[in-house]
Amino acid sequence: MTVGCFLSSAGVSLFAVSAGIPVTGVAGITSILYRLFDLPMGIMNVLINIPIILFTYKTLGKNYFIRSAYCVFVYAFFTDAILPSMNAYQGDRLLSVICCAIVMTIGDAMIYMSNASTGGLDFLTVSIKVKNPHIPLGNIVFAFSLFIILINGFLFKDVDSIIYGLIMNYMSSMILNRIMSGFNQTMMMLIVTKQGKMICDLIAQVAGRGSTILKGCGGFKLEEKDVVMCVCSPKELYQIEKAVKKNDPESFVIMMEASEVYGEGFSHLKLGNNEETVS
């Protein structure tokens, strides 16, 4: 969590603020206050978080609150005490956008995967995610960010910052979705065959995965077929595909990415009081 707080804070302080690019949530609000009134972003982040934390405490639970409170204060410490002594990037604004999106989002993802957040709108976005697990987390973050981006552009009369902010937050949401699911990326195979039981045994032998036999019927000759369904990792997918081609060359194989998988054999990501299976 500490490393995640540093990366998240560094992305904002060293890239976004110096380039005048709006960022997400409370960090975006504190950066606006910093540019307008030179108020310390870390302290303002803590003060703004207090009512939000109290509002979402019941939904997210005690453990999540404790970890997040730690992240809020560590984030503020890095922002006000450590990062001001480091040289902020002063180059091209587009490069600032790219660097901020990557560094900040990697940090945010590390914090989320520790079942915590840096507070602010993170508490609201995770609360929504807990109650609506089917909505990608990156999409929720982007929706909240849009308002901050528009306010920033209006206050500083900077249309370019709105465009850069939209680009950065779109990149951040895509990176966040990929990181949150990518480390546990899940694939699904559908194998149309006449030897369903043999294919199931082969999958168990090669990858140690279970499978399900569905009954199908060919649309042209109306021949009955077995459709073996299996969910696995990308590495296991390659192993299964190779074995199926070798042992049943007449089979028809469909491979696709599974967006979410719930059940035994797949890792769990805790968000607040709930557990979500990550695909």
C-alpha cells in the first residue's frame, strides 16, 4: 500500500499538476485549490476526505476504513513532505499525460488490490463497485473524473486541459481495468467434438482444470456433437489447444476472453465488505 501511495501521489504531483492537467477525484479538487490559493494538497486531501469517509464507512466496513485511513495519511505525507523536494517534469504536456496515467494508475491499482483506497471519491467509486460488481471499476472512476475535468477547464479557461484531462483519464480507466483483471486474466474454450469425455480427461490431465460437456447439434447435417466448455488461464489455454489438436484434429475450437469468472479455482479481490472474483 505504501508503494502504491507513493506512485499515485508522484503521478499527480510530478506530472499532472506541473502541466496543469486535471486529475481524478479529490486529488483533482486539491490540485485546483493548490493552483488557485497555493493550499497544500496533502492536508486538503485529508480535510476533504473526512466527511466522505464518514458517509461511506457503513458500506465499506471497518477493515477497509482502517487501511484506507492509513493510505490517506501516507498519501498526504508523500505529497506535502517528500515530493516537493523532487523535480517535477516540465516537458511536453502530452508526455505528462502519458506518464501521469501510467504512474498514478499503477499506484491506484496496487492500493485497490490491497482492499484500500486513498480516500476521496475512491470511497464513493468502491462503494458503487461493491453494490454493482458488474460495472468495471475504471468506468466508474472515469465518470466521476469527468466533472472535475470540466470544472478545471472552466476555472482556468484552458480548453486544452479538458482535452488532455479526458485523454489521461480514459487511459487511466483502461489501464486500471487491465491491471485489475490482467494479472488474473481468464480465457474460455468451447470445443465442438464427437469425443467429449476424452477431451474432458485430456483437459484435466494437461491443465488440471475441470470442464463441462454441453450437448449440441450440427446445423448442416444435424449430427449430435459434444461441446466441451472450459475456463482457464492463457498459459493453460495454449497447452489445452495443443493437446486437443494432437488428439482430436477434427474438433472445432473456439477461444475467447472471459470478462468475469466466479467460482472455485479463481483468485478473489476484496472490495470493502464483499469479495469479488477477478477474471
